[in-house]
Amino acid sequence: MIGEEGAKRLAEANSTLTTLWLGNNGIGEEGAKRLAEALQSNSTLTTLWLGNNGIGEEGAKRLAEALQSNSTLTELDLDNNPISASLLDRIKQKIEWNKSQPKGAKEAKGPQIAVKEEGKVRLERDKVKKRLEEVRKTSKAEQAERKRQEEEIKAMKERKEMLEKETKKLKE
């Protein structure tokens, strides 16, 4: 069991890990806060398992705050911790947003989670919807351009074949 002190040390040393399994380690509120601090600047961790660690509302709030600036974490297990369903739902939404992003688009911040007193979490849905629309429009435009280019290449190949046949006929 690593406890709060171990979580603090892991947070300080965290730079290249992609997966961290810390379930059942007694991390508690303070350990979760330290891990949250490290997550804010982390760009490598994709999976973090913190189930059954005594992480309550305060630790979860800090983790939610950290997710505002972290776009690489795509799996976060907080099972069997005393955290409200509404806070878990907001965290889950951010994680799901991270999962939906193409690998090259991780620099986008995604849904901004504003953690308020008394565990109230607000998701700025209008900004998220607008950004998602922009991403979808870009993707559709790129797909249409790719299809147009493929059709143009196909037409050029057909034209080349036709010219080769005509050239062959003229030589005969």
C-alpha cells in the first residue's frame, strides 16, 4: 500500500508513464490532490486506476480541475470511492471527450469543467458543442476533398489508358 505519501512521490516523479494502476492503495484526499497537480501538466498518462482509495469529494474535485488542462487521459477508474454521482458524471464526460479525439488533436482542451464550492460542477456545454461542430465540419470537408482527389486520380488514370490505346492504334 503506497498511501498518501507514496502518491505524492509518484506525482513528483511522473513524466513518462502511460498507465498507472493504484487501486486499493489508501491514497486518500491528499494523495489524490497531488496526483491531480501532476495530471495538469502530464501529456503521457492515458490510464489511471484509483479505485477503492478513500478519495472523496475534495480529491475528486481536484482531479476534475486537472482534467481541464489534461487531454491525454482516456481512462480513469474511481470506483468504490465516496464521490457524488454528479461529480463522477462530469469527470466521465471529460474522459469520454478525450477518448473521442483523434490522436493528433489532443492539444484541444475539450469540455471545460468549472468546479464550484459544495461539489457543484458545471460543464460549459455551448462551448463544447460549438467546438465539436467545428471538428465535425473540418472532418467532413477533409473527407469530401479526399473523395474529390480520388475521383480526379481515377479520371486521370482512365484518360491515360485511353491515350495509350490511341497511341498504340496510331503506331499500327
